[in-house]
Amino acid sequence: MGLRVGDLGEDQGFRVATIHGKGGKLRQAKLAGATWDALQAWGDAADRWVQGPEVPLFVAVRKIGCGAQAVWTAASEALTTRSLARIIQGHAHRALSTQAAARLHPHALRHAFATLALEAGASLRRVQYAMGHSDPRTTERYDRARENLADNAADYVARVLGP
């Protein structure tokens, strides 16, 4: 993915990642404490910090050898979108049913973020900013999908018809 070591930092006392969006637009994404800690642990384990600010943060890791003699080594090139999808699928197949795992892909995680933020009470505008959507109608799609079940016409019909 496109995140580089130098994209992690702090702004106004908050831990952030500088995101390189579509059209070369830059924005900052606030990182939760657990996310920051996980990124720090990954950077330490993969020896990313000494490589310089321009190196990719997320790279493939390969195991060389086996048993006690095995050594893990980090590649120099960034993970591709396809590589990330394979990693997500691998974890999904270990944790979920085959049917559920087959539906999980990187964009589903993005969709889950938006839906959970809206469910927790975040305003549509805040979610729009966090997602990097320039048009609020793009973000509204996540809210409509959520509300279609929460406030559905079938519920009103059921109330009229009774038990």
C-alpha cells in the first residue's frame, strides 16, 4: 500500500497518518491508540524506522529457513493491493466460515469503518472527511445501506397490520 514511514507523525498532539488520496490530494487521518501501537510494533519488528522516511511501511515478509534457524526478512517493495487482499483472505478463511470469508475484501473493511462510525453517532460530515470523500453523496451511500434495515418500510406496514 502507499503509506510510507514518513507519513506517520503527530499534529496538535494527535497521532496521524498523512494519506495520499486520489488526484494527489493529501489529508491527515487520526490514528487510534491501538492502531498507533500496532504500527509501531510492526515498524519495530520489520525494522522499518531505520530505512528512512520514503520507504514503504507495509512490505512483504518472507521466512527463510525453518525451525530455530528460520529468519524473517522484510522485502523492500511495498505491498500491492492484490497482496493485501490475499493477506485479508488468508486471515478471513481461518477466522470465518468459507461463505463469509469469500465476501471479505479490503473495501469491505473500509465499508465497516464507515458503518461503525455512523452507528456510533459520528456525523455524516465527520465520516465523509475520515473516508476522504469529496462528495457527501458518496458517504451517504453508507448511511442509506445502514438505514434501509434500521428504518425500513416493512416495519411500518407490520405496525398497521398488527400481530
